[in-house]
Amino acid sequence: MLFVQYPKCTTCIKAKKYLDGKEISYTSRHIAEDRPTREELSAWIEKSGEDIKKFFNTSGKLYKELNLKDKLKDMSYDEKLDLLSSDGLLVKRPILVTDDIVLVGFKEEKWEEVVK
């Protein structure tokens, strides 16, 4: 399992405590220092079954500074993917990646289904 997170993010801290509490083995990756590549994001988005918009960190400072709330609707999928891969802090976190499933954000009930 790959746990993509930002150590200062409170939601990531909760997710890490959850995984550790369940004694789940995972590899941790700092999203800002080792940001996801365009190819990884593309694969994760497809595997997750979610819309690409779900992968944007809408509460982040950079998202707001770039006024992405208004700009995203006029951008192509490829433009959104390029933008996401340009800065790890634009990406919603945490992300849990398994061989079969990708979860974005931390909702304990959803994670429970995956980590059984």
C-alpha cells in the first residue's frame, strides 16, 4: 500500500493514526517533496473511478491563489492533469493506493473496506 500524504495536514495525520492503529503495512510518501507524476495521477484517477476534480485540494492556499474554482471548468482534462502534476500541494490528500483501489481523502468507512 502507498500512503501519499503531507505531514502537516490534519486529515493525513488522522489517516496515518488510523493505518498505524490497524497495524497496516504501507509505504509513506511526502506529496510535496516527492510529488505524483502526471502518469501516476492519470493512473490513480482512472483506478479511483472519480472525476479529476476530486483530486484537487480545494482548501489549499495555492488552489485559492490561482483562482482554480473558476478556471477548472474551462480547462481540458490534460490541462488539469498538467496542473495537478506541477505541484504536490494542489493534490488532495491523503491518497491511499493499492493494487486495485485508489482512495482520495480520508473517510474512515471507505478506508475500512480497503484495509480489511
